[in-house]
Amino acid sequence: MADVTTTVIVPVELGDLPDGSALYGYAHPDTRRVLVVGGEEAAQQPGIRLLGRLEPSDEDRSDGDPGVELVARRGGTSGDLDFWWQGLPCRAEPYALSSDLFSRNSGLLETAALQKSGVIICGCGSVGSLAALELARSGVGRFLLIDPDLLAIENLCRHQCGLADVGRRKVLAVADRIRQINPKAQVFTEHLALEQLDPAVVAQFCEANADTLMLACADSRRADRHASRLAAVLSLPFLAIGLWERAFAGEIFYSHPGEPMPCYGCAFEGLAGELTAKAEPGRRFYSNETELEKLHFQPGIAIDIAYVTEIGLKLALDLLNRNNPAHVPRLLGQLSQYTLVCNSNDTQLGGERAEIFSHPLQVTTSIQVGYGKGCPPCRLQQ
Ligand SMILES: [Zn+2]
């Protein structure tokens, strides 16, 4: 006879909950698997539902309560939990959220240190949403997401969120996806542009972290420059990831407070003072309607964005771990402060500027950045 026993996958921490606690999670009747995520605190997870409750051992089972599918009871002297699903005893499969979740990263990604670290993500579009989820998978435990936009249909072809999130604030949609990877992650959201945000909010977020990275992935250099200045004021490492038109290439810039180095404003002539017409065309996103239309017919754009972003994120991990002696840097020290990443050197995609690359998938390692004249953020670092 086929085994019809339901397997309940439960966090070992569940036993710490008080009797009577509601249990939340996901049920998959087709595979007879039930995943318990936690008590009341897990209720904000997207798509999660009330499964049942934790009952005292001396109470009769709630067979008669149709609203209670899952019953957990402390058994005998061991105090271990026993489970019933729809009135039938289940097999329990424990997991430890803190260790099992990232067990495959351990030793490789310095998970313990990363869980205490934080990332401020300015811009939760195609680059920012991918960055958020990849860093969550890597074990980063705290996030401050900043973005003024709502998710639109035309974003879907290059964003990590989906149809169910259209019309939602991007910051909330991305926050949900982070919690789907790590329910213990602390995610804070600000539905406005960084320029409008009280810097005290950012400063407060940094205070609670072992280490914090400012990650700029907004759709303009002006916004990234603002993030860079704030990073300098707060002595944070800074990383900007941006795409050139139609993502034929992208750029990655970093600085960190450990040693004097030119800031983002220095790197792009004219940015330290007022933004000049010359500085801006180097990078253009698909923020206007014409560009968006082109984008719809541009195959592989999400793949091109991801290629540049993932290289930037290797640097992000290095920057977050730069004071960790156990960390083996992936790219820090190999790439210069300003890196260009090429997806295609075909002029049909990138226009004339595509000719600066000698081959597709080229990653520059030698572009040097100089100091700007009287740059305010650089003066701050001295
Ligand atoms: Zn500077």
C-alpha cells in the first residue's frame, strides 16, 4: 500500500513557542508535505497561511475543529513535538533555520558574519531587485530598500518580481522575495527616492549592523552620486552598478573608507560639482517611453543586466567582508575602482561606443580614476 503519511517539515525552534501559538506555513497536498515556517511572526510571509496550532499535551486533540488542520503537541518527557495533519499522525522532519538555510554556503561565504551585515539598496529595479535576492541568498541578514516606484507590467521582463506584484511598491515586493529566501532577514523599506529620505533613517540602519554597504543601483548618475555622498558622510563602503543603453555594457564603481581613494563624484568629471551634460550620456537607462518600447523587443536584456550585476555583487561580498580575516576576496584587489563590463561589442546594439571593447564579455581591470578638484566627499575622507 502506498505511504499516505504526511511529512511536516518543522523548524527546531518551534518548541520554544508558547502553548496555544498559531502555526503558519505552506501545505502541498499533492506531495503530502507541509512546511511550518513559524508562529505569528511568520504571518507576513507572502502566500503563507494559518496551518494550525501548538497545543498543550494534556488537551484533547482538536479533531472536531475544521479550522485546525495541523496540530502540534509536546510529547511525553522528551518535550519533542508530535504532529497531526487533518487528524492523522505525521512524520516530522526538523530543520534549523539559522544553520540549514545557508549550510551550503558555510565556509565559502562567511555566513555568520554576513548575517549581521546590512545593505542599503538605493533603487529596486532590475539591478537592485537582483542584487537584493542574491545578497539574501549569500547570507546578508539586514536590508534597507529605497525606491519611489511601483512595479509596472513593462518592468516584468527584467525584474525579479512577478505579475502578482504589479501595482505594488517595488520595495515591498522585493522585501517579500527576500523573506521567501530568508524569513529571518530584517528588511526595512522606504518608498521614496534617497534624495527625499531623511539621512537619519540611513544612519540609524547602519548603527545596528556589524558592517553596512551602500549599494547604488538607481536609474541616474545624479541619484548614485547622492548615495555616494551619503556613504562618505557615514564612512560606508560604496558600490554602484549601472547599465548603459540597452545593457550592451555596464559599469561598476566602488570606494571604501579603509583607505583614501577617489569618490564616485571624482570618477565622473563634472559630477563633483553640478552635473554636466557631458557626464550624463555615458549611462542611460530605459526610463523614457521610447526606450521602454525598444526594450520590449530586445531579447536577452535581463540576461545582460544580470551579467553585469553579478560581477558587481562579487565585489559587494568582498566589500562587506573586507575586515574579515577568514574571507578570501573574489575581485577586490583584482578589479580597479571603475570597471566596465561588456555584453556585446556589436555596434548594432551599443552604437559607436561598442567599439571601445575588443570582444564581448570583456571585463576591464585597469581603468584608473583620479581625484576631482576640491571634491567635497573626498575632503570628508581626509
Ligand atoms: Zn571625490
